[in-house]
Amino acid sequence: MTSLRLQSWVGFGSAVTVAAAGLPAAANPILSREDFAFSLDQAALTVCELRKSQAMDYKLALNTSATPVFQLVKFRYGKRIEGVKRVPADQGLIRYLGIKISELSLKYCPKQLPASVSKEIAAIKNKLN
């Protein structure tokens, strides 16, 4: 049996109601690896488009594109991602999303990003190793 559920998402400064038809009745299903990767790809392509068509500041474009992914992971899936034992606290998740989306943006549209992005990602990776 499927159900119609309405969920409120807060993003871009206002509440938006999203209707989700045909979703399982489970309160927090698990986000599949494929869907998570797809969400990250969409966010990276959004960064590219915002930089290209609106000349939006990189950090603002990154925040704009990461917000829906964060909300999806936290509120829709209760931070449950297939194959991930422990999703970090909110700030850690936001940082992780920022890094992953930045890496993908560099792959899709390196000319649209500031030169410092590549260096910042390398510095973060060096810290972690």
C-alpha cells in the first residue's frame, strides 16, 4: 500500500511544500547510493549553471545547490544512506556535501569555478590524510 505524504522543506529562505506520492509508509527509508550520487551530480550541475548563467558567487552557488541535498538526506531519509554506517552531525554533513559537490563541479565545469577551489579541495584532502 502506498500513501500520499506532504512534507515541509525549508530552503532559500521560505517554506516549500513538497507532495510525495507513492512513497513507502516507512518514516525514514534508506537513500540508495545511486540516488545519493544522482543528487550530488544534480547539485554540481546546478553550481555550474548558476555560475554560468547568473554569474553567481561560487560560495553562494555551492550553498544554494547543497541545501536541497542536505534537506533530502536529513529530513526525508533521516540521515540513512545505503552503505554508510554513520552520517556526521549536521555541520560535518554540510562540509562533506560541499566538498563532494565542489569536486564534481570541477569535473563538469572547471572553467566556471574560481582557481582557488581546486587548491582548497586538495588542502582539505591533505589534512584528512
